[in-house]
Amino acid sequence: MCTVVIDVADAGARLLAVRDEDPQRAWDDLGEWWPDAYPGVIGIHDRRAGGAWLALDPRTHRLAVLLNRADVLKLPESEVLSRGSLALESVAGRSPEAPLRMHGFNLLEVTPTGSRVLHWDGDTLRETPVTHGVHMIAHDDLDDPRTARIEAWLPSFAEARPDHEASPNDENWADRWVELLARSAELSPEDDRAIIRDNNAHGYPTESLLYCTAEVSAEAASVRSHVLAEPGHWG
């Protein structure tokens, strides 16, 4: 039940991504964890499956983030493949194609020339272009009002968007969004409107572990991570 906020402009995109995962599942912070298969790619490494939640290739300026979603996949678990390769393959220029032997996902793909979300529900793979402006995505569709945190916080993130024409090199966008993320964390982590979350109350053994801020343009691509001291809690 991760959350991503993305701001798309002519010059590229900026995003804030919050990762929710089982705190007992081993992982590694940003690094070049795939030097043989994906040289130069940096990302958040899942040790169990060997894949990535978020991946960035600084050379090609491609970024991808993986979010889980519900599915109708009709395969025995022994035949289901890990979704961990999706972000890595995406930044290598290889997007998924149906049919897929994977559980449901939203794959956000960001490049300097455009962004999109690929949605897989176990039956159909479809695409949603991410148009100019501020958007949010979690476990349903882009800007989906059925997702309480999107309905609660998307207007505030959009209001904090800089004027890209007046301030194309605004360096404080991440600070404003992180301040807003901190304000959202005044809610209980079990509140369905919360972005920093404890999903156990909703039947999932996952909690917010970290957030990343990233920027992609024709000139450069960068990402920073911030690990929470206590899963599911801002302070």
C-alpha cells in the first residue's frame, strides 16, 4: 500500500514515494545492488526476491516505482513470478507485456519526455498517461478518489506545486512536500487517510519504512532516500 506523489512538467518530473512493506522482510537502502545485470542502476533492494521497489538509471534518466494492487490472477502460487524485476527492467527500457505470471501492480515509469502508469490486475494490462500537474497513486488508479489518502491530500500537494515557468530551478520543492508529508503524519498511522501508515489494522502486515524524493529531467536524474527511525511512525 505504498504511495507516490508526482509532479509532471515540460522539463521532466519530480516525485515523493513512500514505501510500505513488512518490517521483517530484509531490504537495503539506495545503492548499486545489480552491477552485473543492471550496471549503474541504483535502487531500493529487496533481498528476498533480489529485485527493486524503486530503481533509477542516472545515465538514461529513467526511473520506475512499483506499487502493489489487488488482482484476479488465477495461477497456483508455485507458478507466480516475483514482481521485483519490473522496476529494474523498466529503467533498462523493457516495460512489461501481457500476459504476466505476476500478482497485481501499478508500475510508475518516469522519463524526461513523459510519465505513465502500467496497471496489471492479473487479467488485463492497461496504461494511464500521467499528464502535466500533480498526481497521486497508491493501490488503485491514478488520482483515485476511492483511496482515502489521495482524496485527503492531493489538493494540498497540488497547492504546494511551484510555478515551473517562474521558478524552473526551484530547489525547495522537496522540502515543501516533505513538510506536507510530516503534517499528514499527525494522523494516526492506522487512519485510512494517512500516508505514513501502519496497515496491520487493514489486514496487511506492512508499515511505512522510508520515503524517497526524486527528480528526472533531460539534464539529470537523482534520488534521495530517508529511512524512518521506527516503521509506521514519522518521529
